[in-house]
Amino acid sequence: MLQGARQTVLNFPSAFLGGNRTQRIEFLFCCLIWRLQLPPLLLWGVTCHAVVGSLWRSSFQGNANFLHLSRNRSNPEQGYCERGARLVSSLDFWTLSSENLIAVLPTDPVKENYVRKVKNCVFSVAFPTPFQSRVRLVAVSKEVLEDILDLDLSVSETDDFIQLVSGGKIVFGSIPLAHRYGGHQFGIWADQLGDGRAHLIGIYMNRQGEKWELQLKGSGKTPYSRNGDGRAILRSSVREFLCSEALHYLGIPTSRAASLVVSDDVVWRDQFYNGNLAKERGAVVLRVAKSWFRIGSLEILTHYGELDLLRMLLDFIIQEYFPLVDVKEPNRYVDFFSIVVFETAQLIALWMSVGFAHDFVPNTSDDERRYKIGNQANIGMFNLNKLLQAINPLLNPRQKQLATQILKEYPVLYYTRFRELFKAKLGLLGKNEGDDDLIAFLLHLMEKTEADFTMTFRQLSEITQSQLQELVIPQEFWALKMISKHRLFPAWVSQYLSRLKSNISDSDSERRKRMTAVNPRYVLKNWMAESAVQKAERNDFSEVHLLQQVLRHPFQKHSAAERAGYSSPTPSWARDLRVSCSS
């Protein structure tokens, strides 16, 4: 999903009971107000891989040294096809490149690394700033290393790997870049933003022919750092690492986290912006995605009237990332926009189906509750509207009309996918006129009783129809037991059981099997991440590793997860837990 602007633009009814049937159905799509806190990590696209000649090395000066990675001396031309059958056991036989980006898209002519207003370019060359103290590898994703980067897990134990993923050294032949973009923060145009603490260290093509961009987050200042220090801290980095991997194993498109390192370098942070500065430790996440372009990549160019560059960048994005769009087609920008609208609707519906939220408003910065879970569909609409504004200068009157109509279809696309997902979560087959009301009714009860989102649907997947019919909920189904206290719960159960009878050729065991396959038992809730963070700050990374293991199989019961309480009610100590933008 191309990211950038955020603001509420759709007005949904705020009450379930009362109003006409259309209003009650619409309520279904905004009444999820649950307790899962995860940051948005989803960007789309693909980039190309090539080898940059050594002449670049003498052209730019930076803070990071180069890893002098040699080729196989017996066969200097050894390439991807010849090594495709096995994993690479040494970084000596592994390359990154930035050439495809910098050969096509202009870079900032100023090569010094200081904060400044940047114009007429897409990237600035910027080298990571190495840590001054020792660096420790906290966690690594075996799947990312092996399945995406073709690296044997043993490589993560080498000093070369630690140097690479901490920003200490750059692979020879790759030029690190910081991306220029603009955008909105809390609905207000924030002008130039850019990669203020992130460095794109290169593009890798793996043995499946996939192209992935590698980015370090927390690796030091860039021209876009504004008043920041360019660093990330351990607590926010732990959350990002775990959140990325958790979403992936839930089947939701996301960037991936390859590694997490922590240093002993002191970083000062005022966590809740209340004047209480505290020492924290700097950390870096190596994250990978098909691309890091976003809506703001285009917005900044439109804002400053750099329309030739806007057209160049958008054509590049279409050619590289949208193979279904013909870059020579006159309506290519409308076709591109149509795909982004559709995919954004699909993605946000997926977020909602697992209770994923950018913010359940424990974020102290979001006092207007712009980013709460009930507003995510609205924010998607706002983002798409800003994307349309960004590409409008490239559209003729007829194309503008078409694009506007496409944007109007976004709510229907979202509602349709949302309905499909929640019908599956309830084990409903076929179509029934009352399905929307049935789903909305349950969500209303969940909201009023403050039921746990994840465990409500999971326990509905595990409880038998006969147990439900008796309305005597066993203690093990604690989330359902909480909802059962509502006076309308028997009415909902009656409607639900009646609807299940219309599932043709279905059995209760088949229903439960279907539902447990789509309703996870474990998601990364805010309190779990906080527990792992608190231990990590004491140099105990055991819970980071436990969560990493559990979240790889979110639909399967895990004994260690059960002992840790990951399917139990939120512990009392976490009831008033708050986080901030830097958390």
C-alpha cells in the first residue's frame, strides 16, 4: 500500500440500535474498537538489482566503511543461476546494488550529509552512522534470511553480518540512499519528511527472481532528519521486529524484519513528551520490502511543481511495480490508481479481520483519535484522495473524472471484502440477507462488553453448537463468557445457530475446523510486546524469542504460549498501558 496522508473523511453512524437497516449495516464497518496495537508496515512494489561499479566508491564520502566482499576466485562470473540451488554460507558470495534506482531517478547533487531542504530529486546519497559501542544481535528471522535473502542462518553469526545489519559497513558496490518524500501528519501537510533515520542499503535479487529492497531503520542522520538524531531505540525496534513478522504469518502483506541489533550507545528520549528525558539504547532493524515508495513520494513533487520528475517517478513505479499496467497506455495513471484503490480496500479489510490497528489510542500523540481502529477505513480513503491529488496534474479532464469515480467505489470494495472475511470468521457459507446484521450484532455486543477481539472469534471456533445452545459457557471460553453477560447475547446466539443450519452439507466439526483456520489464537497484543520490551531492556531477550516462535504459528495451540498467558485475559498490570510515537 502506498502510504502518506491520513485523515477521517467518511462519516459513519455512531449507534447500532435505531436508524434504518442501511445505517445498521454501515455500523458494522466502524464499530471495531479493540485492544491490539501494531504499527503500519505495509508498502508495495518491486525494484531491480544490478552491480554498481567501484567508481561510485570514490565519488561519495560517508561514515560507514565498505565490506570488501570478494567473488568466487575460481569462477568470477558465478551468478544467481549457478548458486540458485543452495543458500549462501558467506557474504563473500552475496551482492547488493542500488544501480537500477540511481541510474533512472535523480539523486541530490549535494553529497554532504547535513539536514537541508532537498529539491528536484528522489534520493539523497547518505551513509549510515556506525555505533560507537559494542553491537549485539538480538533476533533474526531465519525465514527472511533463507527464503528471501538466500543466506544460510549461520551467516548471522559472523562479524560481517553484524557490521552490515548495524550500519557499520556497506556492501561494496552498493550506494546507500535516503528517500525524499512529503506527507501529512495528523491531517496537516508536514512538507518535506523523508527517511530521517533509515538508509536503503541496496536491492537484492534472490534465487526465485524476486527483488527486495533492504533498509536499515535507526542507522543515523540523513538530510531528512530534521531535529531528530537519526536513531531508533530498543523498545520501538522490538515492537517493529515482532509486528512485521506477526502480520506476515497471519497472511497479511507487510514488510519483513530480517534482524534486530542493539548497541550500548546512549540515545536520549522523552517517551511521553512530558519533559522526562531518559537514557535508552540505540537499535537497528534490517527490514526488507519490495519497495519503500509511498504516496508522499509523489505528493512532494506535486507540491513543489516538479511535474517532469513526477511523471518520471510515476512511470518508473508503474513499470517496475505494476506489471498489469501498460506504461505506454495513455490511461496508465488511471489504471494504476484503480489498482491502488482496490488493493488498499482489500488490505485494510484484512487488518480489521484480525484486529490489527495503527492505534487504539494508547498513543499519547493522537489526542484526536484520528488513527484509532474504527477510523482505519476512513484513513484509507483520505490516503487515496491525497494520492489522486498528487497525480491530478498528469491527468486530462476525462481521466480526472474516471479517477474520481474510481475513488467513490472504495467504500463498496472495502465493505464487500470486510463482509467476506467476517462471514468466514463466523463459519458462514453461502449468502443470507441477514448476514450483515448478524455480524454487526456480534460486534455491538463485543464493544459493549469490552470483549477481547481475538479470543471471542477463536472461542467461537472452538465451542460446540450444543454448548452455545445451552447458553452455559464453560469457564475456558472466558471471552464468550464475558459477552454472555449482555442481555442480548441469547438473541444473538439464536440467530447465529439458525444461520448455521443454512450451511448446506456442513457439520459442526467442519465448521470448527474452518473457523480455527482463519481465527488466530495468538496475535501480538500491546501487553505482550511491552512484556518483551521490559525484559529486553534488562538484556533478557527470551520473550522476544518466545514471541517470535509463537507468532510464526498463530493458528496452532502452543504450550509455551499458554503458560505465558498469550490466550488469557489481559493482565491487570497492562490495563492502563500507554505508548507513544517513539514506542
